[in-house]
Amino acid sequence: MTTQAGIEVDGLRKRFGATQALDGMSFTVRPGRVTGFVGPNGAGKSTTMRVVLGLDAPDAGRALVGGRPYRALAEPLCRLGSLLDAGALQPSRSARNHLLWLAHTQGLPAPRVDQVLVRVGLAEVARRRAGGFSLGMRQRLGIAAALLGDPPALMLDEPFNGLDPEGIRWIRALLASLAADGRAVLVSTHLMSELEGVADHLVVVGRGRVVADTGVRELLAGVAGGRVTLRTAAPLAAVEVLAPAGATVQPTGPETLTVTGLPGEAIVARLMEAGVPFAELAAHRANLEEAYLELTRDAVQYRGSVEQEVER
Ligand SMILES: Nc1ncnc2c1ncn2[C@@H]1O[C@H](COP(=O)(O)OP(=O)(O)OP(=O)(O)O)[C@@H](O)[C@H]1O
């Protein structure tokens, strides 16, 4: 694997007729982590990936793989593995023959085919016609093709599509292990929940540009923001004790309060000092979906304006 393994997208612009599909898209996919590429349908994710692969020419900007344009790479499959459309295969060919053909066109050794078939869990069905494969099996075959050249960078467009929960768990584990190998992994999805527990970094996009570019740990820490749910028979007394200590307290039920701005330990200490009884105290850990909603709150405004345009 090369050291310059990442993918760089810099100021991409692309218009299709009246649609500005990419409007200054810029981000970097670094080695050793899974970068989630997230945004609603039509945000420009697939177009970005097509530009990286040289399948669409940008109106402006550039995309580099390991420091070079994809089309300038001597052994592209050994530099960047990609899954764009899992349906794109010759249905009468067996999975193994599909990969053998691909390996042959790229000058890759045949034994590599059997290695990747094992890695994606298709070894037992390798000689069956790919045309009879379920969508999940096709996704696995597409990933096998992406892994064929043992590339330091991978780019997968909606790899969770059509997978059952077991398939989703499997892809998450695979992505994590590919990043642990030191590879740069970019995974697009329009469903944030699919990236739960696997993405290290997020590039959130909307309307052809990056809305947020952030580490997942920082994002979750910021959103969790020390929100604590408190159950107490004396809510008024609790407010009187906690508010002067700097907490923001909101009633969420007859005997429940949501407390922000004060860590759980400090809340316990204050309540006990003041002799305020409480039955339950739960620190809330944000999930990725909530963090995403908070990040994209501004997009609600955008959605509103789109609806108005449609109504007009
Ligand atoms: N070949 C094309 N011709 C015309 N418009 C296109 C073409 N490709 C993409 N677009 C438009 O560009 C915008 C961005 O599309 P793109 O497929 O990149 O978004 P996306 O984020 O990948 O969404 P999805 O998850 O729906 O694929 C959309 O409005 C889409 O309709």
C-alpha cells in the first residue's frame, strides 16, 4: 500500500442542465478510517464518486486518488476499489468467472479471486450464476471486485442498500476491518443509522456541497452535551438546587426533568447535599441519527423552500 493512500476532492462543480449537482464539493478521505459520506437523495454523492473515478468530467475542481487523477493511474484497481452499481454484472457468468475476467483485464493473479471470495463470504456460491444472486449477494460480489487489487483506498456507494440486518452488520464489520488495515474507506448512504458504530468521520453533504466535515467522536460528544434525565418526586426542589449551579432544567413529565449543563456526578452531589430525593438519573448518550439531525437542522429551512418551489 502507498502512503499517499487517500482520496482528495477539491472544489468540484458539475451542472446537468438546470441542476447544479456539485457546487464546490471539497473534502479528504484519510487512510485508516471509515468516512461516511452522508446526505439526502440528490445531494451529489454519486456524482462526486463518478467524478473521482473519471466517469464524469467536472466543470471545475479536481479529484485525486493517492495524489493523482484516477485516469492517470497505471493500475487503477490496485489504487482505488469501488462499488458504484452492484447490478452491473453479466448475469450468465458465475461470481468466480466475473472476478476472474476482471482480474485478467487488470493483470491480477487468479488466486486473488479465491481470496476475495472468501473475504466476502461468497466462496460456497462462487460457481453459481451471478444473475440469480439476491441484492445482498450482488453487493458482496461488488465489494469482492473492489477488493481484488488490494487497494489502499475504497469507495462504496450505498453498500447497505437492500441488505438485511445481518448483511448490514457484516458490511459494518468488513468496513471497520478494512480501515484497521490502514485503508482509506469512503461509504455513501442517505441513512445515517447505517453508519452507527462504524464511521470514524463524517462528510455531510447537501445541494452539492459539504455541510459538515467532522469526527464522529467529537460530534457525539458535542451533541450528548451532558443531557441527563432525572426522575424525582420533588421536581421543584430539584430545580431550585440545580438552576443556581448553572444547569438548565426542563420538565418533561410530572416527575421527570431533563437537565443540561451539569455533569451527572455534580447533579447527584447537589441533590444529595440538599436532601432532594430522586429515584432515577440517566445520562443520555446521543446516537448518530440524533447527531445528524442536529447537524442538519438548517437543512429544514432548505426543505421548506424546496416544498414552496414545488407548490408554485
Ligand atoms: N446524468 C445526469 N443527468 C442529469 N442529472 C443528473 C445526472 N446525474 C445526476 N443528476 C442530478 O444531479 C443531482 C445529484 O445527483 P446524485 O446522484 O449525485 O445525488 P446523490 O446524493 O448520489 O443521491 P442519490 O442517493 O439519490 O443517488 C440530482 O439532482 C440528480 O438528479
